[in-house]
Amino acid sequence: MKCPICGNEMVEGGLIVNSVNPGWVPMEQFERKGIKRLAYTGLRIIGETNVLLNQTKIPNAWFCRNCNKITGIFDVTNHLEE
């Protein structure tokens, strides 16, 4: 995969997150302050969690050695009604 910033070839890999499930929220929720950060609606979870290892693995992440950036295309693992 080519880096969208510099055009160099990127290294394929994945993300490993310990202790939490990462997720995506719309910008208006992402910018919440104070106690409002305790509850998000529309949170899209990414990755598969192994409770025994307390770890979430997220495939499809690429690293650019030139820019020192990671980009990815992630599958949503929870399904919310809209």
C-alpha cells in the first residue's frame, strides 16, 4: 500500500490494544468534555477482543517509515441500529 501522505510503500501490520476496545465516534461526540465523555451513542467498535489475554487485535493497519504514520481500513465488529 502506498502512503497517502508521501507516496512511499507502507509496511502491513496490525494494532494490538491492551485492556480496552478501541472504537470510532462522530466528531461532535469525540470533542465532548467532562462527564459527557462517560457515554457515547453510535460508538463503532473495531477489532476482536480476547478476554483471557485482555487484548484486542485489529488487522489491516499500515505503517509508513518515512512519515512515521499509521493508516488503516478497519472492520466494525458491533452492529448498531440507526
